[in-house]
Amino acid sequence: MKLVCKTIATPLGTMLLAACDAGLAGLWFEGQRHHPDASGWQAVKSQRWLDQSAEELQAYFRGQCRHFKTPRAAAWGTPFQRSVWEALAAIPWGATTSYGALAAQLHKPQAARAVGAAVGRNPWSIVVPCHRVLGANGSLTGYAGGLARKQDLLTREASRIFLI
């Protein structure tokens, strides 16, 4: 799969966006854990999915986008990771959940740590809302982009935060 990429500025720092013909392959904050090596990707100024994703992200930061419509291209991940990422994608705006609740939802109640590891490797920051996953006691824990960013994203969505 041939990936193209570009960087965009956001209120929380520079983000790298990657896409292929099928859709958005990923987006990461500069310097976040599990940031991919993009040295083999072609940097472009414009590409359909990169442009649409960038527009949606900017609208998100303005408070005008709650649902990302750009298709996601599954460029990586194990079947388990992909199931976790799909469960993350279903967490509604303003809602939060816990790693244990996600594990139970996936019918793997003993796999909260494995779920946490998969959440940490989510390749679609913000679009697949891993920032909406909290510790069992509601605490901010683990976010590959940094806890300050996680807190900021949750604050942006705080109009109706509740545990699911």
C-alpha cells in the first residue's frame, strides 16, 4: 500500500496525516509514542483524503465537527487491535469509558491491559477517540499523545461527559 502524507498545524501541535487511495491511514501528533517512521512515504501538498481529514480536524477544533466522515484505511494492526479500534470509534462525542469496560464489551473481560496496549497504538488520533478511555476510577491514564492533550480533548467535549 502506497502512503502519502502531510503535516498540519492544530491547537495541540503539529499532526502527521497519512492516506492511501482507500482513505485515511492514520494521524499522529508530532512526537507521540508509536509515531510511525514516515521516511518512505511521499509528502504531498494535497490528496483527497488528507485534505478532507485536515478540514474535519480543523472543524473539530472549532467545535463544529463531532463525526469524522473520511473513510479509514486499515493499513496496520492485528485483528484484536482492529476490534479495539472499531470499539473506540463507536464511543460517542462527550462520552467516556474505561479499559475494563471496553474489554468486557469485546467479550474479553480479563484483557483490560491488552485493550490498553491496543488503545495506545491507535493510528487515528482524535478521529478514533482513544482519548475518551479513562482508568477504572475515572482518572486520566495513558495517552500516546500525552496527558495534557488528552485533558484538552476531553475538555473540548465536556458538554456531556459520562461513563458508558
